[in-house]
Amino acid sequence: MGTALVFPGQGSQAVGMGKALADAYPEAALVFAEVDDALGEKLSAIIFDGPADALTLTRNTQPALMAVSIAALRALAGGAGPLPSSVTYLAGHSLGEYAALAAAGSLTLADTARLLRLRGEAMQRAVPPGEGAMAAILGLDADAVRDAAAEGSAPGELCELANDNGGGQIVISGHAAAIERAQAAARAKGARRTVPLPVSGPFHSSLMAPAAREMADVLAGVAILPPSVPVVANVTARPHEGPEAIRRRLVEQITGTVRWRESVAWMSGAGVTRFVEIGAGKVLSGLVKRISPDAETATVGTPDEVATVAPTLV
């Protein structure tokens, strides 16, 4: 029996997230102060008070969600010390993988904040506004969605799998016209529903290659340590093998599929019986229950949740 800590990605953000943690726990407040210092601006003011359109800018959303996750973790663990011994794996969804690596001590908090600010900016620059799109396909398996994506693609217009979230929820990404055609193809194959996503770019697709090149250059100059607890990589659905592998996988993650379904299934097979979502929202907990129905789930994003979960982690 083991516990996995999982860290959410883009879409879980909300104005005011983390404020109650900062008010209740000095160790959480210190996280937001350190992130502000690392970025040279008061990102915490946007996190706590908005406006929402500023928080939803990718350059802000990514470090903001990470800051809330690490603040919640430090409130839960009583500071920046070792993780509880019951924690056997860490994983994060897309940008959440950076939070997982920070939690495992592979990246410093300051470096993680700066990397996510740069990642968000690079992803925003990679594709002109309106050229790319993403959509969620509900009710089909990955193979059927992959076929629909192929049918939607055309010369110079690609559609690819971006996230395999499990529970019949798969996200596609690519050129806007190809996404439209792929949604129609998915519905023809029996998809229960297709939902265009309100995102600013075609994330986790080949169109993000310019951002991947930028991040490769940036990551080459960042110190990365072996994780204190195994961190499951998005692109392999297996634990990272060491610092150089982490560097490679974080670059590959920009254009690669987030294999969340496989990651959760692998951790369950490796003895994880409990998944604790650390940070804003409850998205990952819902996905885990669809992928591994027998697993226990919990969320830690408020002082009440910290008080409930902390005694159960030893």
C-alpha cells in the first residue's frame, strides 16, 4: 500500500486559490513570497485578488498553479522537509509535473517558478493566436480518437492527441481547421460529446516545437537533482530515470501526449492505493476515480483539507 501525491495542471486555476493557506500557514505564505522574489513581481497579488483575465494568461497560470501546490504541500508537511514515508510516487498533469519535481527536490522552488514563467511565454509565442485549437473528446478510447485525429488532419493541418486523461476523456490539439474536422469524425465514430477548449494555443502538439527548442536551451542551464521520491513522467508514464532524463522528458513534454491514464494505471499497479491531489481544484481526483475506481482519493487545497489529510500521512 502506498500514496501518490498528484499535482494539477492548467484549467484548475481560480482567483483566490491558496490565499486561505497563506493566511493560515507561515510556511505556505513563504512559498508565495519566494515565487514573487524569483519572478521579480507580485504574482501572489494576481493569484489572490485577480483580475481573472490576468491569472488566465499562460505566463501567469503556470507558475501560479505550481505556487499553490507547493504552498499546500508545505502546509501539509509542516515545511520544506522530507516527504512523509508513506508517499511512494509523485506525478503532475502537464505543468503539474514541474510541481512534482519541485516537491521531490529535483528543482528549487525559485527555478521552478522561473521555468514555468518561461515555459508559458514560449508556448504562447509558438503559434499565432487563432491558428491552433484544442478540443475534448468524450466517450471514445484512445485508438478511436487517434483515428479521428488522422481523419481530421490534412497537408499542412495537423491534429494530434494531447492528453489521454482516462475515463473516456481525450484531448486533441493542432490546427484549428483540423480540430473542427476531427471533432466531426469523432462524433461519427460515436463520441458522446466533443467540447472545444478555451485555450490560447495548441498545447502538447507538434506545433509547440518552437517552445520545445526554447525550453531545451533554458533547461540546459538549470541544476536538476535526483528526486527524493520517484516522479512519473507524462510522456513515458514511468518514473524519471535521473537528472538528464528529467531534462529530456520536460522538453519532450511540450510537444508530447500527457499519458495520464497510463500514469495512474501504472502507479496503481505499483502498489499505490491512495492518490492525494495537492493544490487547486479537484480535477485529477475525478480522473483517478475513473481510471482506478478502487483507489482512495483526497484533495489538499484548503486549511480544512490540510487538517483532515495531514494526520493520515506518516
